[in-house]
Amino acid sequence: MNHPKDTALIAPFRNVETTVKTLAADSAVSTERALNAAIVSADITRGYEEYLTLVDQYYAEDVEVSTDVSPDPLVGKGRLKPLLLGFLVPLHMMAEMGGLWVSIHEVSIPGDSLDEQHSEWSLELIGVTGRRVTQAWCVRRRWKQSRVISEYHYAHRQAGEALSFDDLRIAAPRDPDSVKPS
């Protein structure tokens, strides 16, 4: 049988539990905002290292990254970083040397879960010819103690045709047989 005294002792513990959950949710929201702001403010023409630093700073060692277009998740920062490098290094080179204009934008999407944050991303690439292509997708991140433990990419779409070599300011190598000595 419950006595009013017993209920009075349990109530503060429930309030503490609610407070802890609220603080964790607030931490996930503020850390998500900080990560997203850092991604948007990083400049790929300066280099790709800023992005790798963000992985070290915000992602758990055993983070699981998956997508709606690939059935197998990628697990761990050690596997995530080489994948990012494979995307970021060519993008950096095309932006720095080829004149490619790169812009990334993010919009938060309200979610239902305290430990889960959603956002919509768009990456716009504009070549020196003025042609452009925009990639867009959504991301769901799950957080634990200010670290991303799970990231899921979904709803991928593209506007515009893929850019070509002609959209970059890179001279094609000359044919050595056509070069005449002076």
C-alpha cells in the first residue's frame, strides 16, 4: 500500500529524471547546431582538414553512418574519414584550382525524439561556365553525451546536370607530339 509519504519521496526523483532528460536534449540540440554551423562555415577552398577535425570533435569512435541508398552501414571514425577524404579532396582541388564555386546550406527539421536531430542539407556547385548542380539530402543524427553515435542520410535528390571538365578552369594537357620546338 502506498502512503502519501512514499509518494512524496519518489516525486523529487522523477523531477530529477525529467531534468536530466531535458538537459540531454538541450545538449543534443545545441551541439547539433554547433556542428552544423561549423560545417556551413568551413571553406573547402582553404582545405578539407576542417571537416576531418569536426569528425574528431563531434563523432563517437564507433559512430554508425548509413544511407537509404546503401544497405550496409559504415561503422567507426576510422572508416568514415577515408570515405570523407575521397569526396573532399577532389572537391577541394576543383574549388581551389578549377574555379568551382561551392556552397553548402542547412535547415533544421523539427523532430519527435529528444536524442535525435534532423536537418536538410543542400550542396550547390557552380562551374566557371555558370552551369550549376545542386545535391540535397536529409540527415538524422542520434546523440549521446555530445557525440554523434548514429547518422542516417536519406531523401537524396539532384537539380541540374552533373558538371563536366569544361565547367572547370583547368587547362587540358598538351599533346607532346603537337608541340613544336621554338
